[in-house]
Amino acid sequence: MDLQDQLKNLFPDHQPEKEEIIKDDKDQIWMQEDPIICKYEKRKGKPITILEGYTGADEDFKKLAKELKTRLSVGGSFKNDAIIIQGDYRDQIMSILKDKGFKVKRVGG
């Protein structure tokens, strides 16, 4: 006898409410008209990819940074309104952002 059966025995007149499907806005990220700048640099001899130019909320940009880091399985950070990804992943990042609907501009090399 599981918990549902025990509850039915205790409260035989109770009709369970149907769960409403609530659409979550957590996965929604604000799209912009201007392209996001994707550039390549070397800092202390190590390659990094920098994304700049997002005009939406910082929270959305942080969500985007987290998603990029997990999909690419790399480290990175969010500093000074820019996403910094360790390594040269410009092509993969640009394809991910284009699939999401962003305009991306490649700068450098």
C-alpha cells in the first residue's frame, strides 16, 4: 500500500485537483537586434574566446554563459558585461548562438 492509497483511505471524499501546466519563462532569453561580438584573444599565452555586445539583462547573459560552458564542457566566467570562455571555440559558439536565434559577428583572426 503506497502513500496515494493511504490518503484515499483517510480522505475518501477528496477529489485530487488536476495539475496546471505552468509555462516557465526561465528558459526565455531576450533577443536583440545588434549582433553579439565573438572575438579571440590570448591572455598570458592561453587562448580565450570573448563574447560582448549583449544589451539585455545581466541575468540572461549569465544564463547564456552557463549554457555555453556546459555544452562545450569548458571553463569560463562572466565579467564586465562579457562572457569569457577558455579556449578557441568561436565556430562552435557561433553555431550554438545562431541556432538560438542570435546574430553573431566574428572579430579577429
